[in-house]
Amino acid sequence: MARRYKQGTARAQGALLPPRVEDYVSETNLVRAIDAYVNTLDLQALGFTNTEDDLTAGQPAFELALLLKLY
């Protein structure tokens, strides 16, 4: 089955140090507000490209919402 986006480690996945990726960010950190806000956006309606479901050869793209959160 073809994947649309690259798959990363889930935030709740256990790790060596710290036990979870979520433990790096406090509950009151601004990054959580950014995460929630970007999840509410309709990126295709905002003009972001590469939001269609057409698959091409090569590595799958990174999910656009994740890239926006990093920016």
C-alpha cells in the first residue's frame, strides 16, 4: 500500500530518555497552542500545494501541517 506522507515516531511512543517525546514539552508551553491551531487550518483552502491525494514515484512528502508547525 502506498503511503501519502513519511511516517515518524508517535509522540506517545516510549523512548530511552525521556520516557516519552511528550515529556520534553510542558503542558503550558506555547508550542502546544501552535500545534492545536495548525491542526484546525484547512491548508488546501489556504493555497498550500501538494495537498492532493495523487501519489508519485519516490519518497513520500512530509505532511504539510508538520512543516508549518516547524516553521
